[in-house]
Amino acid sequence: MIDLSVNESQRRKNIERCRQKGILLPTFAQMRDPSKIPSSIVGELSKIGLWDVHPRNLFRVNWHNEPKEFGGGFGKVNFLEIPRAITGTKARIVGLAGKWFPTGAHKVGAAYACLAPELVTGRFDPTTKKAVWPSTGNYCRGGAYISRLLACPSVAILPAEMSRERFDWLKTMAEEVIATPGCESNVKEIFDKCVELQRTRHDVVIFNQFDQLPNHLWHYAVTGPAMEEVFRAIGGPNAHVGGVVLSSGSAGTLGSGSYIKERFPGARLAVGEALQCPTILENGFGGHRIEGIGDKHIPWIHNFRDTDAAIGVDDELPMRFIRLFNEPAGRKALIEAGADPNVVNRLDWLGISGVGNLIAAIKFAKYYELSEDDIVFTMFTDSMTMYQSRLAELTAERGPYDQRQADRDYDRLQGLSVDYVFDMTHVDRRRAHNLKYFTWIEQLGKDISELRAQWDDYRAYWGGLHAQVGALDALIEDFNAEILK
């Protein structure tokens, strides 16, 4: 469980620091339902930009932000339903849109959920410690941003081959930026750097998204309900939740799938991964280009009891489809094929991993032969804001994107097959869960009794974690009350 023991003397110091800097913290209840945010804070946000480094933007860590760059309030959940003219499926495919979070990605939610409990319990001292955010992409961006809003110094760690935009932005936000060897799938090198920092420095606290239980909890308590809210709004009387399809990554977003499976019995949860690095599919290894879904290991916070399938996505397809979705010739082809122009013009809401998730969701819908009454949820983690350099690289490598190439890519999209869909049995789930042993017990020293508890006592383990939301909110509310005295 999340350690909620309190260091009272440090807690009071943190309260005073937040008072001096005008910081208040949102509760999980407010992130789930922003109508609970005080009107005074909503009024302040009307004068603040979505990406501004301002502590009130902590209250924009939710799925309900008005989709505008400056001064937005709160409204309905931000999502995009992809037309059947694009998906080629009977089932409806809907992705929650991370574009309208501060930093343009929902990872600020996981980062906030990891750091806030440490502040309100007094277990983190921002005057002597730096928060370290190891990631293959958006989590370290979210961590560096949340750290700035909470007046905590930070260290961002990510692979050297990630997009230039990520590094350029991080240099404006984090006190230190460390590039580790390799690409998206080189997670081990990130872990090695964390171990080195812990061994050689006394001024760091590691917030490793792959083992941080608050990462799972935020998505269970905030993202899952957002999916449910969208379903209630668009579903209709005969609608069903066919399933939730998410990339593995840190496994945090899979917490939303656990929530949906509890609320909608019969819904399935599938995990997408790059075919070039088929960790769940084949205990495999390799490098790939789907930025945002680092792999070659099983995250500690992946609840395999709730996982029904793994789906391999060829990393060539997202690279093709980001051109189809963003280049003028590609959008023209989609509109000519019957796709709603209003949706086509918002396809830049899908970054590379979002396109990968869409591909996995299409394969899921086809494999399980879902009907017109089924809705499949997925995640558009970030937008193309951080990937414009990738489009330029593809043009330099492959030439200008013309109508002939757009037609080829559209045909490829329509012809997506159901290969590399792994419908997991109970034994398959247990085998994948057991792979945690090699990374987390042998290499990183976790307790084997907890590994067993995740599987053998899964209702108590995961259910107990989910039940901590109320206790966390009580701590945050008390912390805020002390700030306002």
C-alpha cells in the first residue's frame, strides 16, 4: 500500500512553504469531478494559460478542462470518437484526449499522484531533496512540471533518442536533465541510472512510474470514472463497454481498465505493445519507435489478474499513420473516404503512442467481433505537439507525402488484421506476472512477499490500494486547511 505515515515536523514545514508560495493541492475527488473545485480557484484559472507554470494549474490535472490554450474553465470529458470510415470496425472506438492537460499529456496526473502524498505526509523535504522522474517520455515531463508547481526541484531522466521537442522543453523546466543510452524500449538503462543516483547522491528521491502505486491509483480513481462518464453520455440504451485497450508503458493507465471491469462486467482489458519488442507476447526484446510505451520488462504496478489480452502493434504503422492523419494529402484522403472533417481536423490530438493505441483498439474490436452496440475505450496520451520533428524526419527520409502514398496508407489502415492478438488464459496471466521477479526482486530488491500478494491475495492487495483514496483526500484537505489558516 501507499505509505501514509506522517512526519509531523516536516509536514508543518511543507505547509509553511506552500503558504508562502500560494500553493493549494487538489483532492482526488476534485480531479474526478471539477465541479467540486472552489469557485475562487476557477476564477483565478480564467487568467492563466493551460501550460503556464502557475500553482493553480494543479487544479487542471483532470480530464474536464475546457479545450482552449488560455483561461479555460471545466466542462465535459475531452475525448475523440474515431469515425468508422477510419477504423473500419463495427464497434465505436473512443479515446480520452490528453492534449488538454497542462504539458499536453495526462502524465501530469500520475506525477501529481506520486508527489502530493509525500508532501502532505511530510515524507519529502523540497529544501534538501530533488524529485527524480525516470521515464521514456511524458512522465518525466509531467514530473518536472508538477515539481515546479509544487516548488520542488526535479531531475528528469529519459532515453537519448526521444524527440528533440521533449529535451528542449525539459531544459526549461527541470533542474537537471539526464539522457540515458538507447531508445523507447531501453528502460533497464533508466533503472540503472536511478540505482546509481541512489548510491552516489543523498539529495534525490526516485519516483519511478513503473513501481509507484499512486500511478495506478490515479487512473483507477480519475481516468476510469472519466471513461464511465463518456459512456453514459454517448452510449444509448443498447450500448455495452466492449473493452479498454491501452499500451503497457508504466501500466499506470491500466488502473482505469480495472475500474471499468468492476463497473461493467464482461468488459475486457487488453494491453498493446510494440511488435518489435514483444515482452508479453513472446518474453521478447528489441527497440521500437512508438514513443511513450517503454518495455522489455513487466511493470511492478501491472495487475495481470485484470488483463485479458496482449496485442502486438508493428511500429511502422504509427509512423505511416501520423503522416496520414496530419499531412494535407492524408486528411484529404480520409475526408474523401467519408470521415467527418471535424474529426479529421482534430487527428493531431493523437501523438505516436495514441496512434499505436488506436491500432491496437481496432485489432481488438475485430478480433472479438464486436458489434455496433459496443464501445471500445483507449487513450490518446498526448498530441502531435511533441512530434513535429518526427514528421520532418519522415519527409526527409521518405520524400513528400502525396496522394498516392495517402491512398496506400489508408488501404493499410482499413486492412489491419488480427494477427498478434494474444487472448490470455489464467496460466498466461500468471506467467507474465511472474516475469516481474527478474526485474523487481532480483535486480531492484523488492520484497517477494509483495509479489506473491499481488497475485495470491489480489483482491486485498489491489482493493486495499483503491480504498486509500479517501485517506489521501483527507490528508490533502487537512493540509490545505492548515495553509489557509
